[in-house]
Amino acid sequence: RKPKAARPQTASFVVVANRLPVDRIELPDGSVDWRTSPGGLVSAFEPIMHSHEGAWVGWHGAPDEELDPFNSDGMELVPVPLSTEEVEHYYEGFSNATLWPLYHDVIAHPEFHRDWWVAYRTVNQRFAERTAEVAETDALVWVQDYQLQLVPQMLRQLRPDLRIGFFLHIPFPPTELYQQLPWRNQLIEGLLGADLVGFQLPGGAQNFLRLVRQRLHYETRRDRIQMPEGRTVIARAYPIAIDATGLDQLARSPETAERAAEIRSDLGDPETILLGVDRLDYTKGLPQRIQAFGELIADGALDADKAAFVQVATPSRERVDQYRKLRDDIDRLVGRINGDVGRYGRPPITYLHSSYPREEMAALYRMADVMVVTPLRDGMNLVAKEYVACRAESDGALVLSEFAGAAKELRQAYLVNPYDINALKERILEAIHDSPRTKSRRMRIMRRQVFENDIEHWAKVFLDDLAASHRD
Ligand code: ADQ
């Protein structure tokens, strides 16, 4: 019999997320080690983690394996095990084939399966129990995202002393769509276990408040919900941000400049380089943007010798059917356009299905004259903000979908409805041909936005509000 996992050290600040912020790597001598996966959340939480002796509760990424808590980079990491079947039902199923499409305007058809729901509940309960073991008395607990919406309520039942915050990284849909969900009431009750529920946009918070009134008949006043047991829950928007200063420094470095020039030259030094960077996801509007660029070349509005499009796409959720199909669709579309309008050694679209380190991302952003971000629906979209942070010279242009949360903040982008291919083509041309002065004015305003509201500020505002939320 396997011994029960060792008791972790307790912490006064606990982050709970589906994944731990580390990836397992194999060293040359065959031993394994953990490397912190770079990301905005980790860098935002790092100072708080250290000053509060913080712990992070999450799955470590491999199924059917129980690991003891371990320390990495000064963070106490508390692994939650998942079985192969749970990965299928809770993660790939309920999280990514039910909730993800439902919360993104049903761009893809959400599937409802009762056994997926059972697994979601079971896994959320396990996360709540593990967190209850780790959190000190009166600790602050911050639960992340759609995979764990039942955790706030489950955790409150186990540990009423805790202050519980929840942040949803994806959109919260209009009530008309949300009502399709067979387990709609349970999920709302799950979230209401928190003291503070954060959304990317005010619209998401309003959708949630409306749903609480409609379905549960609880009273709300502005952003406060009066719970029957006397507690108050706050639902409010906290648009997520990036580590702008860190990225700016990286983008300015001579190494990045050199690498950017090298990529440009590898592409044949075209006059204009357009760039797309995404997780390969059907919400990101890749086909629309590739189609628009292909038509601009075919129409003769852009010259294939002068303009190049680079699309890098991180592999994502490859075991979910809709993602496999998307990958095939993109392969076919890129192949067709390059086949139709390409020349020897000069495919108009360079498509890379791969993930890159931060340094390479900074070089890509620095290299690109026009960044094309066209999601059909997106909670925020960090790529748009990252591009802006990397434009130290205040040049370049951002074409941005109206349906990304970021469009509410980056008003100076070339905003577009990505379903409207003609409009998208026009916006891309405008972004290419506008005067340097116009572009620079737009970029400077966006840079101010991105630098004034960085990720550290974001985390601080949320945690201050959580600490101040009253519980009786
Ligand atoms: P995502 O849907 O993953 O995030 P996004 O916000 O754009 O979308 O973040 C993607 C991140 O992955 C960026 O930091 C980007 O640099 C990185 N990335 C993308 N392609 C890459 C590649 N090929 N190689 C390396 N890195 C790559 C979810 C929500 C968003 C919300 C964020 C944060 O869907 O709406 O903005 O969470 O809350």
C-alpha cells in the first residue's frame, strides 16, 4: 500500500489552480527536476509567495501519480493527483469540451455528459480538501479559473475561517447561453462560496450578478450579493495585465535586437512582416486572419515579395476532438494559400506549430510590423499587451478583435470584427499604410495603458479587496 502523501507545510497565502506552475524536465544524467513555467501569474505572485510563505496547490501534469509536496524556487508546491480517467472527464471533458465552448459564446458546440460532471465535482472536492490542509488559520486563498468553480463553496464548508477569492480568466457568458448548462445552479453556488469573485470585464461581472438574481433570487446591490446566511459576496472586474517592465527590458536587449534581425533576414527581409501568436484554439480566429491575408495577396493589395505573415501557434489540448479538427483545418488553409500564391523559397505564410521561450517571443514581437490578434471571443488576450510592451520605439501597429477583453483597454488599436473578412482586410491595410506618426501616437497611448496597469498592480488590487472584504 502506498503511504499517504506527506503533510505539506501550512501557508498564509495559497494559490489554487488546475496546474502547478512547474514542468518536469529530465536532466542529462537521467534524473528529474522541475522548472518554473514562465508566465504572468507566477511572476506576479512570486513576491507575494515569498513574503507570505505562499503555497501553490495544483496538478503536476502527469496522470496516475501521487507526489509529495515539494519546494521549488522558494514556493511550496502541493500536487493534487489526477487519474487518467479524471484527466479525460474532468479536464479534457467538462473543463475543455463543456465549459470552455459554453463560456466562449458557443463558438464550438458544448457537450454535456453527466459522467464528466461527476468527475468535475470529485476533482474539485479533492482540490478543496488539499487546500484545506495547507491553509493556515485565516489564510488568504486565491482560486483560479473555470476548472475549479466549485472549490470556493467546498472549501468554505471545510474551512469557514478562510478568506476566499476566485478569478475567472475567461469570459463569463450572457445568461441566455449560460442557462443551457444542466448544472448551472451548482456552479453559481460554487462560486458564491468565495468572498470576492473576479472577472476580466465589468460585463462578465454583470452577467454573473444577473444570473444570481434570476436563478437563485438572492438580492444584489451594485457589485454585492447578499447571501441567505448573512454573508456578502463581491463580484467585480479585474482586467488582467502583464509584466510590462520585464518584457520591455527583454525586448530592448541587444540579443533580442540581433535575433529579431536574424528572423527578418531568414524571411527574406520583406518590407512588412505581420505576426500572429496564439495557443492553437478555435476561439482565437486563426482561419479568419489567414484567410484575410491570403485574399490580400491574391487580390494584389499586398505583394507576396514585400509582405510576409508569420503565425506561431502553441500546441494545445490535442486530445480534444475539436482541437484536432482545428489543427487539420489550419494545415489545409495555410497549405492552400501558400500553394496558390507562393513563389520558390517564398511562402507568404510561415506557420510554426510550436511553443517558444520568452526570449524568442520578445524577438518576434520586436520584429513584427503589424500584430494581428483576431479572437472570436477572448477573456483578455495577453498577446496583444505583450506586443505593445515590446515596442520600445513606439512603432508598429496592433490589429485587434473587438471581442477580446483587451479591446476595452487598448482603444487605440486597429479594432475590428474578425467575422467580417472584408473589414479585417481593410484594417490590416490601414495598419500597414498609416503614417508612422499616426502609428506612433496610437502606440504611445497603448504603452501608457500597459505600463500603468501591470500584473503586480493587478494582483495587489485584487488581494487588497479580498483582504478588505467583510465576512459577516
Ligand atoms: P490564453 O487563452 O492562453 O489565456 P492569452 O491571454 O493570449 O491566451 O495568453 C497566451 C500566453 O501564451 C501569452 O503569454 C503568450 O505569450 C503565450 N504564447 C502563445 N503562443 C506561444 C508560443 N507559440 N510560444 C510561447 N508562448 C506562447 C487565458 C484566457 C485569456 C487571458 C489569459 C490570462 O483565454 O483571455 O488573457 O488566460 O488571464
